[in-house]
Amino acid sequence: MEQSQKPLMEFTGKGASLFWLTIWTTFLTLITLGFYLPWAICVRARWNARNSFVDGKQLRFAGKGGQVAGIVYISVLLSILTLGIFAYWGYCAIRKWIYLNIEVSSEPNQERTVDIL
């Protein structure tokens, strides 16, 4: 019996780029009193996808902040009202939306580099 081979998964993200991405998205979220949060979530999802590969094919995140804004704002409101209990359900709803908006490129990406740090 032949075993099916697992797809090769690779992540090439760098800590420094994630650090700066976190700094500026947090800053924008704070100065907009939280209204930028759905777009910050999309920026992070796009960064994760851009640095992720399955069998040499790059992932692509196609979602937009306006599409997830309702889920985010309702989740934050319900989390505040339930003293944080709803945060777990909200987090899962947002993650499901993110995964529904991820695509695998049809062609292998030859320009990627692997960074250890």
C-alpha cells in the first residue's frame, strides 16, 4: 500500500518585517480608535500568505478589510459585553474568514528565499 506524500510546506517570513508590520498596524489601529483593526488583520493575513508556500506554490490572500469589518466589530463588542468570553468565538470566526480568502498560486514561485531568523 502506497502512502500519500504530505505536501511540502515552507514559511519564509522574517522577524524584522513582522515587527515593523506590527508597529505600524498597531499605531494606525490606535489612532483610529480601533476602526483600522479589520484592515490590520488583512495586512497580517496577506503577510503570512506572501511568506507561505505549499509544494513551491505561494499562497495569496484575497480578502479586504471591509469584508471582515462586521465580524470584527461585532466580535469586539460581544467580547466587551461578555468580559472576554466571546473573544474565543470571535477569533475562530475571523480565522475561518481568513482561510476562506486564501488561494494557492497556480505556478511555483522561483524567487523566494528562506530566512532562519
